[in-house]
Amino acid sequence: MFTTYTPIFNEMKSQCMPPSANGRFYLINLGDATPVRNYYTQDGSTEAQLYVEDRAKLIEDRGIPAEPQLIFTEADDEVCINVNRQCVDTIRQSSRHTVRKIIY
């Protein structure tokens, strides 16, 4: 789980500020970089049929995206993945997907 920043250089307004950009949130299998969720729905794929394009989700905020943060709900049955104060995805706890809190 990570974010990326791709500047749009034709929109550069000032040398003192970063240009406008497209930020993306990625959720991939670290073993082989395959997608875990279907984030690109325009290709007609489903959760059972994932392609390379499904790895990333466009973040609506312009600028450098923050590091993804996990927000646990009170019931601990859902975990919100938060980027730039925006919930970009929710993971429902199940036998297949489990996120554990580790306090150190």
C-alpha cells in the first residue's frame, strides 16, 4: 500500500511551488505486484478478474499525496485506508482479509 505523485509539467505556475499533479493510491500483492482490488472499472473487470490497470486508484486531491494511514472503526470490523483526509478504500475484516493493530 503506497501512493505516487506524477507532476503535470504543462501546468507549472511557479518555480517555488510543485506543479499540479495526479496522485495515485496503490494496493498490490507485494510478492508479485498483482492488483488486490478492482480500482479501474472502465475495463469491465471484476474482483475475480483483475488486470494491471486495477492496481491504482486516482486520488482526487491535487498535490503530493500523503502516506496511507489505517483508521480502525470502533467495532474493528472495518478499516478505512485514509490518504489526505479522504477514505480511499475500506477493508472489511474477514477470514480472507485481516488487518491487525500492533502497538509498539
